[in-house]
Amino acid sequence: MTSEELFKSFAIIGAGPSAGIPIVKAFLAIGAPIVAIARPTSTNVSTLPTDDPNLTVVRADYSSTSEISAILREHKVDVLISTVTVVFDQNVFADAAKEAGVKLFVPSEFGIAQTPKAGLGSQKSDFAVYAKSIGLPTLRVFNGLFYEFVPWLTALADTGKFHIVGKGETPGSFTAVSDAAGYVAHILTTQSPSRLFDTEIHIEGQRATLSEIAALYKGSVPVVHCDALPTEGVANAHFRTFFQKYVEIGGGSCGWNAITESDDPESVSRDNSLWEGHRWLTVQEVLGL
């Protein structure tokens, strides 16, 4: 046991259906209080319970440092979690957290550990640099790809066919949304603050290739190997193709190092042990295969 005082108060900004709502529910499941900061027009929080005394829902302009900071001060928040998409400027949240005396910021990562040097990856990396420059401790959580993301990534949800760009034989890290959410709630309420300050967490529910996942459908859907995803009826097909190509070279693994272009399989689930006794869900269970 640690002699350090554990974090006691939490807030989340960006309570959307992909990761935010599951994280809120994970905190409530263990009886931990959490403040959900939603945009004025957001309807996502309507899916949250209205009678849980541990949940407080407030609304704020995500572009207003002063508005967000006032909420964080009012609720004496120790840890602020962000699950917003990249269209929002996390620097605003960092400034608000620093101003309000927040002890730890968990930025919106929840994906592959080493993202490409352009686009999404550069924005997240740039934010990490910014947070450090203002002296705001961060905890970055990398869980690989969500199982639930696979039907979208392969255009299965759009076309009824499981598309694999290239061979699909490179192992990647996959994790259930509920496992990632539960993990975040668990470590933030049980680990010493000093263990989490300015730390990168790597977790993995299952290591698999896209070809292995395709095989789990047991012929119920056609598997198509291609050079690029079809564009007709497939939104953001070029981005999905780009993402699959990054997975193909190894970037889907939590052990991937984009600088050396090498993978360290032993590091992919190095922090799973912080959730003692937890049984991680498999892709079969989550996708119902």
C-alpha cells in the first residue's frame, strides 16, 4: 500500500459514445464520483443515468478556458480526462486544468502508441509537448485498436465485405472499449499519483492480425484483399486505407516505434498487470463471433 493520498475527484470532457460515455459508466460502476463536462448542445449525456449521486453533468463552451476552469475549481477536480476528437483544441483544456490546479490530465489518446508523423499523430504529439511546456502532468493511455473499430476499418459495416488492404498478416494490439474504460477508472482510483505522472500506459486485450480476425467470421462474410478500400458508399475510404497500411507495416501494435520502425511485442501489454485479476475480453466476445 502507498502512503500517498490517492486521487479523489475526476472530470471528463468529451463524453461521447465511443470512449467518453463508457469511461463515465466505468467510474460509476466502482462508486467513484465523476463530473461530465458536455457541450451546450450535446445529447450524448442523455444516455447516462439521472439518479446516480456520483454523477454530475455540467455544460461548457469547449473553446472557453475560463468557463472550463471555473467548473474544475468548483468541483475541486484532481484528474481531468479528455476523450474529444481532434477537431477540438486540447490546449484550451490544458490551460483550464493548469489554472484550476488539476493534478493530472489524461489527454485523448486511447489508440495506437506511435501514430503517423502527420495528421492525427502530429496533433496528439504536439499536445503532449504543450502540456509539458506548461508544467501539466499527463497520463497517456495507449490500447491499440478497439475491437469495435474493426467493422468500420475494414468497410464491413458499409459493404458487407471484410476488406484487407495488403496481406493483413502483421500483428496489432486490440482492446475492448469496456476494458479500456474500466482500466482507466481502476488505475486512476487505485494507483499512487507519482506512478501516473508523465507516464505512457500500454495495454492490450488481444494480439491479432486482420487476417486472423477475418477468419473468425468463418465464411459468413466475404474477405477481400485489396490495394485500397472501395470509395463508393464508404465514407473516408482514403483515411481507412491509409490507416490499414500503417497497421500493415506494424503501426497497429502498442509496441511499435515509428522512429526505428520496429515492434517490441513484450512491451505491448506491459501495464495490463496494474488491473490485478482482470480478464480481458477477446475479439470473438466483443464482435459476437
